[in-house]
Amino acid sequence: MARIERFEDIEAWKAARELANFAYDLTAKPRFARDFGLRDQIQRAAVSVMSNIGYITNDELDAGIRLAEKTSRLIAGFIAYLESVEG
């Protein structure tokens, strides 16, 4: 493993930076550009990942991942429900 001399050397930080760049590119599209609140919220959330690396324990990270996965499954189920009643 490469020696970490500064936070920019952390692979997780590099990936989080890619995620933030992706979020900014995505929210620059016309559908997002008009919804200032949503655009700003998504951009802040993406930058937050990069900014907060190193402030939580592995157990806290695991708990957060479990909650995020649960939330993702629930949202996907809700979307499927909405699509079924629309069609």
C-alpha cells in the first residue's frame, strides 16, 4: 500500500472527488439547473462525502451503509409502486 502523506493520497477521497464531479456534471443538465434547491442539495451532499472522510469509525460507516442501502431499497420499491398505479 502506498504511503499516505496528505489527504489527497487517500483512495476513498479520490473516489469521493469523482462522485462530486459526477454530481456537478449531472446537476448542470437543464432538468436540474431549473430546480435550484434540489441541485444545491445534491451538490452539497456529494461534496460532504469528500469533506468528511476520516471523521467516523468503521462501525459508524457500516451502520450508515446499512441505512443507505435500506433507504435505497425502500425508494426503489416506492418507485415501482408508483409506476404500477400509473400504468
